[in-house]
Amino acid sequence: MPETPVLFVLNGPNLNLLGEREPEIYGRETLEDVRGICERAAPDWRVDFRQTNHEGVLVDWVQEARIAAQALVINPAAYTHTSIALLDALKTLSIPVVECHLSDPAAREAFRHHSYVALVAAKTVAGHGARGYELAVRAAVELAQERGLA
């Protein structure tokens, strides 16, 4: 176990446009604001916060988390509903996974109601805006501590 536990917070496509893209759905906070929320929610952890628009990069980062992190928070964005590759990568993890969404996919278009990530996530936090990341980070930290990983 490392001296300072590591939490990966991975963000999928279009989240780099937070604060600009559909603020009535996703809020006005930027991705940098969300980074700060995550870091403040886990002050005793090193938060490795990343965003990509590319599915393969997200899969690579999940695979990296297998050896580099004690917990994972993931907002896969649109890949939530489409990526079996991401699901397969997440299945390889022995660390806790918490799925996070700014909006509530179950209250939106029908194609957003299915989450591949939920099949492996220990917990899902959805519909709380940027504050949902705080809830997700705290849940991931708690799960890792309960499992003796941190």
C-alpha cells in the first residue's frame, strides 16, 4: 500500500466543455472546478484527475488504475451507454469503482437509461451536478478503506 493512496477520477467525452455545453443540464461549473471539488473531498489522497474524448485512452487509463490506484471514480459520459470495451476493462479491477454523472441519465432520453458501467460499479452517483463528484469521491475513499486498500 502506498504512503499516500491514489484515487483516479476519469472523465469521458465532452466533459472538457463543462460550463459551456448545455449548462441547463450539466451546470455552469468547469472541469477545473470539478477537479477542485474532488481534491477537497479527498485531502489525504493523491487525486489523479483526467479527461479524454477517446474511448481507447479511457480504457488505457482504467487498465493503468489496476496497479496505480486504490479507488476509481469514473464519469464515462456517452461511453456509459455504448462501450463494452470500457466495461471489459473495468471488470479487470479489484479496486472499488464509483460511477458518477452530473445529470440523471434515468430521467433523460431512453438511450441513456442503460449503463454498462453500472454492471461493475460498487455505487452510482447521478443527478447531483458537480456536487455529485464530491459524493462519489467520498464513497470511493470509504469503500477503499473498508476493503483495507488505503
